[in-house]
Amino acid sequence: MKVNSKGKPPKVPLGPKPDSPIEVGQERHIDLSININDTGCGISKEGISNLFMNFGKLKENAHKNKQGTGLGLTIIKSIVDQVHGHIDIHSTPEQGSLFRISLPVS
């Protein structure tokens, strides 16, 4: 398991994403929401726009993570897109990041 710059693992809670209440006779639609939250170095807005590039590594944090191929997030994004899900990213440099993956469940 990866750890952040403070040596702690990221928090990964699993659970349904609360949508509007389901009424009787209405088609049931639920999104599974996976939140990955860390208190690491964070990512700039420019860095977020480059996260899903093949073999991409953030220059701003290159000195902190010399391992890796730059394919992990590209693969995750490809899988999420194939099942019609989406990924939201909220990050503040020097404070951490929240990655929210929402997957439709029927």
C-alpha cells in the first residue's frame, strides 16, 4: 500500500453515493462512490489537467516519487470510462487530495 508524505496510508471509504430518494415504480439507479483522500503534497490545477496522460508524471512532485511508470491513473480512468463512471479530483497544494470515483450500479 502506498503512503503519503507523512507516512500514513490514504483513507479509502466505500459506500453508496446518496442521490435523490427512490420512489415506488421508479427505475433504481445507485452510484458506488469510492473516495481516496490523503494529506500528502497535493496537486496544482495544472497538474490535475495532466494526471491521466499515458506515462505522465507530475513535474511538481517528481522529486517525491521516483518510482512508478505513470500508468496507474491512466488505467483507472480507462476502466471507469468503460463502465460509464467518472472521477472527480479536489486538491490543494501542500494540503492533500480527494479522488472520488463514481460507478453506476444497477
